[in-house]
Amino acid sequence: MSQKVVPTHIDTSKASIARVYDAFLNGKDNYEVDREVLRRVQTVAPEAQQLAFDNRGFLIRVTRFIAMETGITQYLDLGSGLPTAENTHQVAQRIQPESRVVYVDNDPVVLAHGRALLEENDQTFLTSADIFNPQEVLNDPIVQQELDFTEPIALFQLGTIHHYDGNDYREIMQAYIDALPSGSYVGVSHFLDPQTEEHSMLARRMEDMFVHSPMGTGLFRTEEEIRSMLPGLELVDPGFSLCANWWPDGPRIKPLTEVSYCIAGAVGRKP
């Protein structure tokens, strides 16, 4: 097996959110420090990888819904992460080939991979910006050039804002929503504290492992806190739900793992 070449600008002494997710999804673009985060969380939740699988499944189903049901062909995907199976542009463009997808990330590994992705797809774009700074993203030249803000846009903040530990997460989402035209859709997924005796303790133990790991982030917010990130939007049926329960692909045969009760999401339409 060939040795992985580490680009000089990538600090492999610190875990990266994108690479940790890649490790959770059994990807190959991660380092020992990233796998250490996975192992730590697995000590309190052996099925911790289900968080990432539920989030990825949610992204795929939300993208399919947008592409098939809404007529929207513009996507702003915040915190795109590393290319894995079934990314937003692949799902959307399979259904609506004219779909344009702008990914935003500022992880050097993601940007390096993304440039390779761009070479083969002239409807997909990647730009470097801080997704928790809406003005930086919205004023980015690629975002401005490739998306038409007079027409509806699908904005995704999926599996991302739980890595933001400030108290102004509502204001961040409000700024994005304010910038979108009527008829746009916003998708959010987030680590959840279910506030039940059965699952809250697991959520808080996973949070403690994430926060005190080499990654240092991963907050489990309540339903009320997550709903507050979608101000003024009309939630698409079934509304706020566990990611695993948002339009599943078929009947459920196996019971949900305990971990699946700790990640939730919703999609809302801007009137």
C-alpha cells in the first residue's frame, strides 16, 4: 500500500471535523488523530458511527426531495466535507442535470479534494469561507457568481452547526435565511439532546467525548434550540424529526440504535 502524502499545510496533530466525519463513514482520507476521536466516542457509544450514517442518509433524502419536488436547481451546501459516496451534487444532478451546487468549506484537505472534483463537473463549485460567518459566505465571489439570489435556493447546514459553540447560532441562521428569496428551502441537521431519561445521558456522554477529544467540538442541543435555527420557515412534513425518521427509504425492520435518537433535522420553506 502506498504511503499517504501529507500536504505541508495540513496539521495532523489536530483532528479535523471533515476528516473525523470521513473516519466515521469508514473513509480513507483521515489520520490517526481523527480515528482517535472516533474511538473515544465509541467508548461511550459503540455504535457512534451511526451519527454520521444517519446524517449522510438525511442529506441524500433531503437533496432528492428538493430535486424531485420543488423545482429548485441551486444549492448552497455549507461545510461540504470530504467527497464520499452520494454527495449533494451527485444526487441533485442525477435527477436535475442542470442543478448547480456551490460547496463552502475551509478545511485544507477538503479544498484539495474539491479541486479534483471540480475538474470533472462544470455545474459544481467549491469555495473557501467560514460557514459560521454568513456575510463572508454570502459575499464570496463564487457564491455571488454561480447562484442567482433572485431565484429560490436550497441551503444546507447539515451536520455542521453543532460544531459551533457560540450562543449566536440563531443569528447565524437568521442571516442566511434573510438573504434567501421566497420559495427557498433550508435544511438543518444537528446532534440532539432528546431530553429523555433514556437517551439524554448518552447524548451528554458523547458530547463530553467530542468536546474533550482532539477535535474539541460537537454540541448536542435540544429540539427547541435546533428549531430556533429555522425562524419563520414552514417546516416540510414530517417537521422536526430524528434524521433516521425523515422520509426513510422503506419500512423499518430493525429497531433504531440508541445513537439514532441523538441526531435530528428538519427542512423548512421560506414563504
